[in-house]
Amino acid sequence: MDNKFKDYKNSELGLIPTDWKIFKLSDIFDFKNGLNKEKEYFGEGYPIVNYVDVFKNRQINGADLIGKVRVSNSEINRFNVKDGDVFFTRTSETIHEIGFSSVIINSQPNTVFSGFVLRAREKNNLLYNLYKKYCFSTHLIRKEIITKSSKTTRALTSGTLLGDVNIIVPPIAQQKKMSEIIATWDEAIDLQNKLITQKKNLLSSLALSLLKNQKSLVNFQSSWTKVSLNEVFYERKEFGYEIDGLELYSLTIEDGVTAKTDRYNREFLVKGDKKKYKVTKYHDLVFNPQNLRYGAIALNDNENPVLLSPIYVTLELKDTNKHDIEYFNFLLTSNEMIKFYDSIAEGTLIERMTVKPEIFLKQVFSIPPIDEQRRISEVLIGLRDEINLLAKELELKKLQKKGLMQQLLTGKIRVSVN
């Protein structure tokens, strides 16, 4: 690789190599909105690219798609998917999560795509398919996507808005070389992810055994009793304002209760100091009724009270002498429970199904006495801490990859192509 700044030219996006070009996305892609269907059509049929597939992955393997939908031949023709198609998230609660992209490989016959994403289909072969995995994640293009999105109660984008975004396009040979270099970092990240997944599976298996009383800890032979969550938690219905000096936080599937500066654009979300928010305090259990079945539930570990959107449900433990919050955290955030929440969600459209707090609090569990709850928590926390350490190492690798990508994909570091 060569980082000498020679053979560069000025452009609307700054200094770029002389053999690189700038295009509008509309010059490269045709955009199309996706399929909208009622709830009863989902669960069987043909593969569908859903919002979560795009949001969580920069590349989708068509063989790995889980979602299914029943569609007509006409819908298959109108919303078809093929290798090299790029999908963009069309809507989001937060401006910084709008327009996430993912390219599909190994697409399967009769695959379609959801109305919550946009399909961008290339029309002139200017982009190498693997390069599409990376090129929409640079600071320059993310800034343009965010700036050119519309901002109402939710962040929105469209084919027209995305089409106006500029992209730097190197020659295909350089795209291929850069993609291969970045892919080596993906391999290291994938290995770390697999190790973390193994540890998480171990934690999940151990938690299931302990929380279901399938495995007993040494020195504990106590009897378990049934309890409903109504007996364990109050629903906290305390409200506050930013002018009270409280910070605005959010609940995300990936990071739990997290500061707004990590995920939110303040000007987009906050309409004024008088806007009322829900208060959550240390060791409240928080969940999003709309996304609970996707895993939007977490323990609030922030020592100071913070503000959350009023749509979230915050639960306070009634009696710490009877119930251990970490025990219930492991229980209610387990993989088994996330799957269960789908069965108690209500709504006519699958994307808008919610778990009402009164239904959540009616659920009944067998639990051990408080001493055993605490001991089970200690065992599981030890393994969770090990996973968190591996996760920090993973984030470091991702940051290193991101830094390299920014340098390569903007031409600040050049690659040699034979």
C-alpha cells in the first residue's frame, strides 16, 4: 500500500485519486420499495429480506434468511432479489440508523424483500459486489445519507433521497484489491464472534439449567415456589424533563440502556425542554413493547436516574429481600424467553405487534429462595464478565478495521494493483 499524496485531484468530496470518479447513487442504481403484507401471510412460503437482516448485516447470504412469506407470482416478479442487490433500511427511530445497507450473495429462488427496506439494483456494473459490502459505510457517504434523509416523528429515506447521495468510485481492480484487504479483518472479527457465540451458548445452556432447576448448585436443595411477575415488579410510572438535569437515554437491542450521544441526534428527537419522558433508575428492568420479541429488554446499569421515551416500560423490583434483580434479568432476557415473547405479542400487522405490560406481568415462573437466586446470579455473572471482556477485544478489532476502511475507501491510502 502507498500513502503518498500524488496523482490526486480536487472534487466536491475533497481530494481523491485522479483515476477515481464521483457518481450519484441514482447513476448507478435503480431503487424500488419493498413488499407489504398482512400478518397472516408471514411464517411460511418463500424467503424474504427483512429489516433486521439489513440492519444487522453488511452482507446477506440468501441461504441464511429465516423470514418466510406467502406471495403470488406477480409479487415474486415485482419484488425479486438477485446477487449483488443492495438493500437500505428505509425508516428508523434514530437518524443515525437510517440508510444502513447490505448486499446479498447466494440469493435463493423466489426471494422477495420487505417494504421496510429499499432495493438498489445496479444498472451499469460500476461496483464490485464485495466492494458493496464496505463502500456505503464510510464517514462521507453515511454523513450524506443522514443529511439527505427526512426527519419527522421518525427518520425516513427513499429511493429519491438516496439517489441524490454522492459516492466515490475507484476502478474495479482497485475495488477488488481493497475489498480483499478489508475482508482479512472480517475473518479475524468472525473468529472473535464465533468465540463469543460459543461462550454465549455456554451461558445460555447453563442459565437454562440453573433457572429451570435442571441443575442444582452445591449446598442448595431448596424447594422452588411459583410467582407471577406482578408479585415481583412494580411498573415505574415516573416522568421527568431534561430541564430537571436528567439525561436522555435509549434502549437498544445491542447495547441495552445507552446514552443518547451514542445513538441519537439531539435536534431530531428533542422538540423542546418541556417534552415529558419516562424516568428509569438503577437496576430497573426496561423493555420496548414493540421490539420485545426481538430482544429489546435490558437491566439499567446506570447509577443515576435517566430519561427514556414514554413508549418504554420500566419495572422496579418490589422487595430485594425476596427477589434478586440479576436473577430475573438472566431469566427474562434468556433466549427461551425472547422466543416466548413472540407468542404473547398482539397486533394485526407483524411489524407492529406489541407485548402489553399487563400481559408481561401476568407471566408465572418457579423460582428458588433468595439465597439460591443470588448464588445462581453469581455463577452466571462470572461467565457474562468473561464474554464482556471478549466483546471489548472485538470492538477494538472493529475500530481498527473501520479506520483502515476510511483510509482505503477515500483514497488516502492507495493499493497497488498488478
